[in-house]
Amino acid sequence: MTYIIAQPCVDVLDRSCVEECPVDCIYEGKRMLYIHPDECVDCGACEPACPVEAIFYEDDVPEEWDQYYNANVAFFDDLGSPGGAAKTGPVDKDHPFVAALPPQNQE
């Protein structure tokens, strides 16, 4: 089990969750952040830190955003498990589903 980042993060990239993550498992894509499912220890520290309420426990992702589960997991197919987002830095890609989204107008 893991936490998932969903639609409210797209084009926001606030990074408050990154600062709270004790295991450095939140990676930055071009348009949103992604939680590595194998590196996440399910501590939940990231969830209350998110100012746009984009982070959900995988079983609690709202139905309208259920496709973000696959986007979070598949984002790491090519990246593997580098063992920490800080040493990897921003990744110059997004999951194709996220990349194809129109620009998000966040208030």
C-alpha cells in the first residue's frame, strides 16, 4: 500500500509534502509530483502537508481521480527505484496521462 498524488497537484508542484517526507520518496515530474510506491513507508506525513489536498492513501483516492494510481506507479517504470528523490532531482517527464492534460487553472 502507498499514498497517491492526484489531480490537484497538476501544475501546482507546491513541494510542502517533499519537505515532510522522512524517506525522500516524492519525486518531481514536469507537471506534478509522484510518490514512489516501493520507497514509501506509509507514514502519512505528506498528506496533511499538502496545501491543495492532492495526496490520498491508495484506498481513499476519489473515484474521479482513480487513474492517478496507475500514473503514480507507472511513472517509475523507466526510473526504477533510485533510492531517493533528492539525488535524482526533477525528472523531465510525466506519465502520459498527466502530460496530455490541459493546463490546470488552480486558484
